[in-house]
Amino acid sequence: MEKLMVRGGRPLRGTVQISGAKNSAVALLPAAILAESEVVLDNLPQLSDVAVYGEILEQLGAGVSWSGDTMRIDPSRLQSAPMPDGKVKLLRASYYLMGALLGRFGEAVIGLPGGCNFEPRPIDQHIKGFEALGAEVSNEHGSIRIFARELRGAKIYLDVVSVGATINIMLAASRAKGVTTIENAAKEPEIIDVATLLNAMGARIKGAGTETIRIEGVEAMHGCRHSIIPDRIQAGTYMIAAAATRGDVVIDGVIPKHMEAMSAKLVEMGVQVIEMDESIRIVGAPTYEPIDVRALVYPGFATDLQSPMTSLLTQASGVSILTDYVYSNRFKHVPELVRMGAGIRVEGRSAIIEGGPLNAAKVRAADLRAGAALVVAGLTVPEGVTEIAGVEYIDRGYDNLVENLRRLGADVWREQADA
Ligand code: EPZ
């Protein structure tokens, strides 16, 4: 186990390159199961979750090979096998194996997913979707067993706007007989990315990125080559870090449209945000206005950025309120920020943040984005060293974090954690 050490107080300066989106990658890899020939994915992030997914596909019999940020997946000899335990438990996104295996083989047995469980995260909408397509779903000793003699298209209304359920239903419905429509679908860019891959594999999906998605099932799907969209959450985290350190950073290789909510909130605080074709420049200011932030489904402000945003709001002159309408209690970063001297209290779904300087402390990342919040906080502290334990969570979503920050001038390093 390692810990991350941050000696802050230096404005970040320079350019950071953003890699492919983790939350797309973990859906695109299982989507390849639906093809009957080789799928090549480019621009994959080098993250533990992606590596684990590759290993799961290998266990199922797929040929998997890496070269740089490209993965080749040959699913032609892949077979459906029960996966009650093991690697599936390491990833929340292993739930996409349900939709993909169901679509290709009509059956799947998958252990209930693990991953960043910052609060109960039900999958009832995924199951509702599979059942609507004609599958029988049962919970057997902590594993979900899904079986369908024949998948038939259906009209599915999601009671909760869910990224995972939208994608899982798209996966299964791509190989169902007839037409499926998903109403109240999630609109995240990752959903469009998955639909783009599936269509390149021969699926017929329309409307991805809107609240109604229409999927006409096809009998067979084939391989293709696809390049993953940039990681908007990683990009947003660097935008926040640049602002928090009063730096001047170009975030390169992004789709600025995906960053609109983030950019708007930074501008409201007094940060200069300069959008270019595929990059965004962030120029910090000496003082920031306090603001209100509401984390919502896309195109609203991303819940995955609310934790690092909390750290930035400690740098504003006054009281900010951050409310998460996606998760009711995603605030595991707050007690750690309080250890660093932050004036934050949680009331229901909201964090009330009183701006003020932070101090170095020994803190622990309880999940991926909580970890990102602590890194941002540490970067603002000019004296002492902030020690962040739980680096393995941060590694799930930020590749080359230390290298990237060092290139921007930060004094950051990893050390062996105390026993
Ligand atoms: C995805 O999770 C992301 N993960 C999460 O990113 C992200 O926080 C989340 O979407 C919201 O944007 C991946 O893409 C792998 P949801 P997902 O289903 O799909 C409730 C990160 O830090 N819900 O859109 O699992 C749920 O409890 C991670 O990178 C149900 O009630 O999220 C939540 O309140 C963490 N029933 C809301 O909907 C369901 O069946 C949105 O969840 C499904 C979800």
C-alpha cells in the first residue's frame, strides 16, 4: 500500500493531457462481448479497473491483448460462464457483464458488483429492464442469475435516470428480437460513446444522448475499431486543481461541450475559462466568489466532480452550498477536509462550505472522488505535507496523476504507507 504526499502552495502551470474516459471504458469492454469478431478499442485509460475488466474477459475465453492505450478483444471463442465471485467483485461496472452476456448468450450469473460503494447503489432499474426484455432474474446467494429463452424488444420507462441501467439495457436489447425504447434514459456522453461503438458493431440504436433511446435488435454483431471519448471527470478535476492553486493550465484533449456545467461554475466564482477546439485553459484568480452548486444528471454539474469541487469552494471568500441530487450522502471527503481545517458541515444532501485556508494533515481517501478532493485540498496548503492514504481508490480513476501534477509544477510523490 502506498500513500500520496502533497506539499502544496505552488500554482499549477503548463499543459495536461486527458486520457480516455474510465466510465466509457468499463462499458465498452463488456460491449465487445456482443461481437463475433475482433473489437479494437483505442485511447483506453491505463487504470486498474480497465486492466481488471480485460482479465475478466480473458477468463470468459476472449483473446485480449494490449499495446499502449489500445486493447484488442477477440470474443469469437468467448463463452458464458457463471462469475459469482472473484474479479467481478472488484468492480462496480461488472454489472455490464449482465447485459452483454444476456444479449449474446441469453444467460448470465454475476456476483453483485463491488467498487466505490459510498452509499447503497441499487440496480433495480437494470433488473426491471432485463425483465421487460423477457428475462427471468433471481438473486442466488448474492449473485444475480439472469436467463432468457428469447429476448424481445419492449418499452421501458426508467423510474430513476440511471447511466448504468440505460447502458445495460442497450447492451441486451441490441440482440433482442424487435424494437426496444428506453424512456427517461440517461444522457451522459458515455452513453453516446457506447451507442457509437454498438452501432459500429452492427447495432441499430438511435437517440442516445436524448431521453428516448430506440434500439432495433439485430441477429449478429461484428468487430470494429473505436476510439474512446476523453474523460470529462478527470478533465474537470484538473480544471478544479488549476483554479484551487491559482494556476494557469491548459487541459488538452477534451470536448469542451462536455465541460459546460463545470466551466460555468468556475466562471461564476471568478476563474477565467478559455475554451478552444479541443482544450480549455484555466487561469486562476487571487480571490473567488462563493457559489451554489447542484450536482445533477448530465448535462447538469457532475456528481463525480462534487467532491473535488468541495475542496475548491474552501478557497472562496464566503459561504458556498453544494447539493448532490444524484446521491443522497456522497460526503465521505468532508470529515477528512475538516481534519485539514475546512469549515464544512453536511445537512441532508448539502454541504455548507465556509471558505478559509486549509492546513496539512494525515487523511484517508474513502473512495475515488473523495481521494481527488483531498489531492486538490493538499495542493492549496503552502506549509507542511498532506499525507493521503487510500491511494488505491485514486488509482481507479486517474492515470499518471503524480506524473501529470509534477509536470504542472506540483510537489507530489508516493511513499510506502505505514503498516
Ligand atoms: C455511473 O454509475 C458512474 N459509474 C458513476 O461514477 C457516477 O457517479 C454515476 O454514473 C452518476 O453519474 C460508471 O459509469 C461505471 P447511476 P451508475 O445508475 O451507472 C440510483 C465515479 O466516481 N439508481 O446513474 O452506477 C443510484 O443509487 C463513479 O467515477 C437506482 O436507484 O450510476 C443513484 O442515486 C462512481 N436504481 C442514481 O440512481 C438503479 O437501478 C444514479 O445512478 C440504478 C441507479
